[in-house]
Amino acid sequence: MPADSDRKRAMRRAIELSIENVAAGLGGPFGAVITRQGQIIASGVNQVTSANDPTAHAEIVSIRLACRKERNFELRGCEMFTSCEPCPMCLAAAYWARLDRIWFACTRADAKAGGFDDSLLYEEIALPIRERRLPMRPLLRKEGLKAFAAWHVSETKIPY
């Protein structure tokens, strides 16, 4: 487990990145770093507006960079330090990356007060599919299941 001084250094870097990102005009006030054994291995800032990519949140950017650097789709043994509590998308990505822990400075309530309100997403995820605002309906399930059948018998698959 990294020392408290390493954790604070990583969090301060995430916060610095978030402030620098505002000044640079690249996106929202969010920064994130990923560490392994107390050392920063990747960092990212929100690039939603500059990259025209709604998924380019600081946490996602840092996960992508860390995975490239580590040459692995899993980040076991790594921790994320982010300037704000991750939104549902970023939280899901952190789970998929199998990070050991997330540290965050500001809360989702702080983000909401700053104009970044994720409450709709949290509410929608909890609803049954047919009750969500974004219409979702199944189509061609039998044909789609062929991909899972192919995966099941594949000798080259890498489980994750």
C-alpha cells in the first residue's frame, strides 16, 4: 500500500491537472492519475469538448493511457486518483479495468453544484429498460447470439 504522502502527491497532481485543464480550455474541470506502487504511471484530463468525444472523461483517458503503457487491459495493483467522484461511465470503466481502489477529491454533489449533474444517469440505470428515457428495445436476438456461440468455442479467446 502506498504511503500517505504518495497518495496525497497523486491526488494533488489530479487536482492540478483539473485546474490546468480549465485554463487550457480543453474540457471540464477534471483530472485523474493512475498509480502503481505509489508511482504515477498515467494521467488524463477531461477532453470532451476539445476531442468532440463524450467519453473522453479524465478517468477514461487515464485508464486508456495506463492500459497502453502496461500493455494490459487490466490494471490490477493500480489505484486511481481523480479530482472528482467518477460518473457512472467512469466508475464502470474502473471496474472493468479492475483497479484496486479509487480516491476522489470532490463529490458528485460538488460536481452538480459546478454544473455537472450525473443524477439522471444514476436514476436511469436503476430503472427497468422499458422505463428509461433513452428507448432501448431488443432486435434480432437469435442472430446476435451467434457471436456468443462463436466466443464460447473460440480457442483464441482471452477471457476478461
